[in-house]
Amino acid sequence: MFGLNRQVRKLIEEQGGALRDGLSADDMSLVEVLPLAMLLKEAAEADDTAGRASGRKRSQLRLDAAILWREVTRRSGEVRALSRAAFSAEGALELYGVRSAGWARARCEQAFAALLGAELFGDGRLLDSAETAFRDSLSGPRRGLVAPLAEIGLLALSGRRALATGDAQAARVAAARFAQPIADLKAMASRIRAARMLSVDGHILRAEMLCEWGSRLADAPLLRASVRDTLSAASGLTPDFEPLTIARIGFARARAQIALGEVEGDAEPAIAGVNLMSSVLSDLTLEHSPLDRAQGEYVLGLGHEVLGDLAGDARSFERAISAFDRALSITSRRDGLVLRAKAAAHRALCMARAAEISGDVAVLNSAERAFRTELANGLVVRDRESWALLQLNLARLLLARLEITRKDRGERAGARAALSSALDVLSDHGLRSLGRSAVRTLELVDSAMRDTVGIKPAAD
């Protein structure tokens, strides 16, 4: 998939033998195939070129730079790149006339940068900023790309905020509303080259939203709809020219397949998701996109984790731990990333499940330490769902140790406290399947607290 040097040379030759003075809006077809190092140089060059330009061209160049820096951020997880994206978009706003078509497009770009920042760094305030910017962009002339892009952005935001309602029909209605702006972008593709790939981004956003809804509500039809959307998104794409978009579509499809396996208790779709991720990762290099590679390893880890749960297989959990370790290694210098916190949390979960299966008290003790370390992690504390999942599995671990040792070192009381905390969060966030698991575990705790036969308090 990633014949980078060959494809970059080919595209450069098509541009007349060399890259022009920074990428312009007409050169965005190059972005997909540029390795991150080259993309960084082009983003910096775009800033420099915009600084030297004058007149109407300068505002467009500032907007181009903002788009490039946002892609650098998406691939690197570097907060400074996000800051430069925001700075360039702000510069474009100042250069375009207020409420002009260009101003609206720049405001829309600001919104997508804020949306990316919220996704990568878990700052909920950026979601509010994104919503304000999308609505502002719709107050200007609704020409070109602005209206469908802003509508897709607002739909993604409203879908995310409606997750806690637990209403599957609301998810279907929200997904259906994506159809018109996606169709509008496709219709523009013959005259605006960027519109085609932006319509694909709309498909990916919708597929990810459906997957999130389906996972939370344990709703298999929503997950199947997510898989279908990824098939639509991939139509017409070629690995040589859209490698990263194809990889992102693969991530979304694999995640939906893995979740479907978990919801239905069927290993087959989960295995399909794991196999798909292995195939995608075999072509995706760190040179091209470190954060995409880390995201892929994380999804692969989730797949092995689900297979471990379905089969009670310690080796699957060990494979999951290895995948999460690779994701953590890639993001080792990016402590603020939500992805890093999630990978660390799931790694701890897999350690606990492997320890439960082995029945090794020393391994259980090690897993408990890992849990408590992650529960004290500031990012995990902010990500309430990861925190609740850790609490749920900490309770399971404590019960497993009690069952093995038949000595109560405070396991029963600790398990009940952990579950009570988890249930509040799971209920607030509409996580039905995890909520049911927490209730079942709480019932086991209550049973263990009533059962004193053979259980002794630990010696002081």
C-alpha cells in the first residue's frame, strides 16, 4: 500500500518536476502520500509562503497552512502543531472579510481543529468551541464546501452528546441526517477537487458514531450499519493515492466488527476485525503516520481482548497486552493523549483477566498495582468511561483473589466500593452492556459478603 517514495516522485513529476513554493489548495492530493517529516516541512513552508504573499492570495495560503497543520496534528499527536493550525486559521480569518465566504471556510477549519483537539486530548471545552465555530460559519454565505462541512461537524457533535441518552432510535435518526451533506459534497467533487475526500471523511465520522452507539447500547444492527458505512466510504479509493484514508476506514470497520463479536458473543466477526487490523498494520509505517499506527495497535489490542473474554484464553490477553504496549511505546512522548490513557487502562484490564485465568496470586497482586496506578492517572480520571471500566475490573480481580486465597484482606468491601463508583458513571454515560456486567458483578460481591464459609479474615 505504502510505496511512498515511488508515489511521491510520480506526483511531483506530475506537478512539473518539483514541489511548488509550499502546497496550495490545488495540491492537497499530495498530502495523503507524504511521510510525516515531509508534511512538516510543507506545513512550515506554507506558513512562510503566506507570510511573504500579499493580497487575496495570502488569505488562501493561511487557510492552506491551517489545513496542513491540522493533518500534522492528526498524525503526530503534537499539541504544538494544533496550536499552529489554530494560529493559521485565525490569520486567515483576519485576512478574509468578516462574514465572507472565505471567512466562513476559515471559521469551519477552526471548528475542525477544535474537534480534533477534543478527540486527541480530551478537553471538553474544545467541543463547545467547535460548536460555536461551526454555527458561526453557517452565518456567512453558504457557498462551496462550508455548509455541508459545518452540518457534518454539528451532526458529529450532537451525536456524541446524545450518546448518554441510550436511545437507539435517536442514533439512527442522527446517522440518517448525515446523508444530505455527504451527498452535497459528492456532487461538488467534479468542480471542487477536495470535496470527494471530504465526503469520505463524512462517511468515516458517521461510521465511528454508529460504532460508538452500537457498543454502548449493545445494539448489533447499529454496528452492522457502521460496517456498511465503511464499505461505502472505501468505494473508489486507491491504496497508492489514499493510503491513510483507507487505513482509517479499516480501523473503523475492524472496530465495529470487534464490537459486534463482543455484543453477540460470537468470535467470528471479532476474528475478522483482528485479521483486518493485522493486514492494515502490515502496510502502515511509523514514518508515514505514528499516531495512526498507534491507533491501529490499540484497535488490534481491543480485538485480542474481546477474543480473550469470549474464549477465556490467556494467550489472547497476552497478545492484547503486546499490542497495547506497542501503542504506548509509540506515544511515549505524548502524555496528554487520550489514546495513551485508554491503551494503558486496557492493558491493566488484560493483565487482570490473564491473572484471573492463571489463578496466580502474585500475578493478581501485580495486576492490582497496575489498576491502582492507572486509577490515579490524571487522564484516566478525566476520561470517566475508562475510569469506570477500571473500577469494574478491579472489583472482578479482588473477587478472583478472594476465591483463590479464601482470605479476606478487604477484598469484598473494596470490590463493592469500586462497583458502586463504576455504576454511577456507567449509568450516566448510557453504557448498557458494561452496566449489566457491573450489576452481575455486584450481585457476586453481595453473595460473597453473605458467604462466610471457608473465608477467614487476613491475619494482621
